[in-house]
Amino acid sequence: MKQFFFVLALSTIGSVSWAQNVALVNNVPVHADEFLWVYTKNHTDNTIYTLKDLKAYLNLYINFKLKVADARSMGLDLDSGYISEIDGYKTTLMQQKDRNDNAKELNFILNEYKEGVLMFNVSEKKIWNQTDDNEEILKDYYTRNKTKYAGLNYNEIKGNLIGDYQQDLENQWIKDLKKKYKVIIYERELKKLAKP
């Protein structure tokens, strides 16, 4: 049963209320201010936020959040190495005097790092390690997709095969995550962030 919805938020139209959510991923809210902070940080040359651009980026961000939810469900956030790394980063971050003036931004940066490390760790387990020293899997993938690689020798395109196989694994993983975790997008709140 697919649990990926577009829902209209119940709040009233008007100025952006930064407490509103643009999405809910596995019952964890994606706040409008968090999303806009990430969006603008990754689009420094673009001050216009069209609804189309925001929707496209939100879909990518939801995929990221789904991976983080999966990492947490696997207990990767309880790993002692992970906890130690996050503590070290937090200490370094707190020592940066110019960052300490803006507690909200500091929280965004720390959360982004925490979730980024979780996403990296779970991707390593679910995707990248699947091709390490596993010629049999790659040769099977090559055989099953022979038409895509017509006329190309396995050894010549092994790097491309690894990339393609990992992309297929990731696409399937995202599909499975969207079935496993409930995702709601609040389009009305997203529209409030758009600038013509």
C-alpha cells in the first residue's frame, strides 16, 4: 500500500508562519524554516523560489529524510562511532565564535551534519557495499541488461556498470522506503515559500 500523499495544510493563507511544516516523513515534521534554509544554502545563486523548483527540491529532500529514517530504524544513530563523531563535530561547531550568535542556524547545521552522516552510513550499507568485490553480481547485472550495453565489453565498462547498478539499487530502495514510511506533503505551506 503506497503511503505517499499530497495534502493541503489546514492553516490559513498569508505570511509564512515558520512553525508550519512543508512535509511529514515517518511522523517527523519537515519545518518550513528548515527546508528553506537547506534550499537557499544549496541555491546561493538563485533568489527566486518558484513552486516548481521548491517541489522538485522537496522531493529530493524527502528522499534524504527517508534514508535517515531507515538509518534510525536500523539503529545506526546508536552506534558508538557515530555518537563520538557527532560529539566531536558539535564541540568544534560550538567553538566557532561567529556561529554561536545564531542558535537557530547552529541547530540547522548540527542537524544537517547528524543526518548527513546517517545517510552516508546507511547508503554505504544498502548501496555502495553491494558491489565491493562482487564480480558475480556485476556480471549478472551486465547479462540482464545486455541490450543497454550492446557491443560493449564487460571489462571496458565495469565502472559504468557499478554506477548503473548502484543507481538501480537506490531507485528500488527509495521505492521501498516510500511504501514503508508515511510521507505527507503540505502543498499550501510550500506555496507560501514560493516567490514569483
